[in-house]
Amino acid sequence: MRTRSVAIPSTNVAPNLEFAHQHTGVERAHRELGLDGTGIKVGVIDTGVDYMHPALGGCWKTPGCPFQYGSDFVGNGYDSVATPHPEPGPDPRDTCDGHGTHVTGIIAAKGPKVRGVAPGVTLGAYRIFGCPGNGTGQAADDVILKAMEAAHADRMDVINMSFGGGSGWSEDPLSVAASRMVDDGIVMVASTGNDGANGLYTSGSPGLGVGVINVASFENWKITSLSIDIVGPNRNKSIVHSSPGNSKFRFFFDSPAAVVAPTDSAGSVEGCAPFESDYTGKIIMVQRGNCTFVEKAENAQGAGAAGVLVYNSADELMSPTSVSPNVTIPLVIIKGDDGRFILDELKSGAVVLTATNNTVSEPNPAGGQISQFSSWGPDPELRLSPA
């Protein structure tokens, strides 16, 4: 089974592509060489794409539209474990997840605020994931192979697969299929995975296919986000936060809210068990680890919280996922140093939070380094990954 890789919905944070394009050299390719991808066909095998997004053309298979290829291989209700019954259709539009839209925006956006790496490409969207909340959020190999074969039949020049998992061997069926497409002249690009917390040897298929470009997540030079103003008894601080775990619930409140950092019923600060006290209208802060973000959000919501801050173990942000039919409050991640600042202030008294509409960019101390969550190789046969 394969799972989608982490994505940051573009509606929730200010675009960082200005810095990312400088980081990767894309800006020079645009400016000095005039390259924009015109004449190249790129297939995106993912959650589908919201092709009606204005930065992606707002169209589907019409003359001059960037989207000329693709279909839905699964339907909204599909999950390879919980509901493993695909309902294919001709329309791969994604209106419930956003991952494929985010990926496609990096590739080909051409809006007033965001310009992708290659805004002139022709696109194919091949949907292999159903909507979040149906189960595990996974897709089966047979479905993925069908999508890969369709993209191959459509003669894509580049095929992007921002997902991973499986055996982690280059002999895995998806890895073998990707390698054969490389041999056929297609540039195959796949995620290395998001299991870096588990150490080495965590890269997954299909990224480990021979000849496949196996891509890790690297930290941007800048962190750009809406700010949170923290007012404590001794000190004040404006901090940045990640995108919300669910794009439907923004981390914004009509009035200042109190921040608390209670232990749960298991005596932990991680919020993986229910809280015994009532925290109606307050923001519960918990430490990252030992359970899913959905579980943390459900426990905080059960105590009446208006939102959840999860402080990371490191001084960097990551993108949480708290999408669940049971969760209706926002959850964001803050850096470890900012979490410790709040804890120190709580020792002296009340801490109040104001979520603002102000955009802040600040240097990222981990800029240029592989992200903490990103998987590492080598593969079981000691080939380098990411590579």
C-alpha cells in the first residue's frame, strides 16, 4: 500500500516559491534561459487536481487549457484498506484533499502570486487516492500501475509520483514498472517518503526504482506564514506556524484565546489520551509524538478546545494532517523553541494567543538541509537514496 507524501495547501500559508526557486536554480532557468516547460507533457499521479483553481488555468481539456490528459481511477470513497472498491470515472478533479493540487502548483502554477517550475507544460492528472477520512489514505499497487500505464499511453515526458511505501526494494512491482518507463525515455520522479523519524533504510517504492529520480524534502531558506502573537506574563513573541492540518479549519479566532499545556489522562504532555478537565474556548498545546495528529485534535476537541498547537521536537515546521470527519477545530505545528517559550511563560502565569492575518517571513535555521521527516536510504542493496 502507498500513502501520499506531506503537502502544504497553498491557501493556508503565503507562497515560499520565491525563495525555493532561488534555492533550486529555477529562477535562473526562467530568467537567463527563458525556459518554462513549453512543449513538455507532465503527468501527475496523485489525489487528482482541482483544475478549476485560477492559478492552474480554471479549465479541463478545452483548447489552450494546460490539462489535456487524465482520469479518475478510484472515486471519492476509495481507500485500499477500508473501502477497496474503486469507482473509476473520466473526471480526476480533487475537491476534498488538495495534495495533487499542491504538487501540480509547484510544477505549473501561473497565478499572480505563485509561479511554478514549468508553467508552460501540458498536464495530465491521474487520480489514485480517494477523499481523506475514508480510512488509511492509501492506494493499492494495481490501481497505481493502471495510472502509470495510462500516463505512459498518453506519452507523458515526465511522470510525477509524490507518494511512497511498500517494500523499499528496487524489485518491488512499482519500482520495476517505473524503471522500465525510464528505459522507455520517460523521466520518472517519485517521493522518497516521510518516514525519516524511523532512521535509515526508510526510503520506499516506487522511488527506489533504478533510474527513478528519488526526491527528498529539503528545508526552504525562509519560513513564511501567518503569525501568532503570544503575550505572556514576562515576555511577548510573534511566532510562525505550519499550515493547518485541515484546510477547512484555519487557525484564526475572532478574539484572543488563552493557551494551556495540560497533561492528558495518561499523564503525558503529548495529548494522546483524553483530557480530564474542561478547556472550553482555549488553545491546548501538546508535544509532537506517539500518536497521530487526528488523535491529538480529537482529544483536545473532546475537552472543548478551540484549537491545537503542536510543538515540534526540532526548531522547524512540518505539515500536519488532521483531516477527519470527527475533527472540526484547527491544528497547527510550531517550532520546538517557540513551544518551549510558551511553556516557560506558563510557569509564571497566563498566556494569551492572538492569531493574526499578518504574513511573516523569517530565516529557517534548517534551510538547505533535508527535512527531519524525510526518509533516508540506502536501500536494502546499499544504493543511495534520495538520489
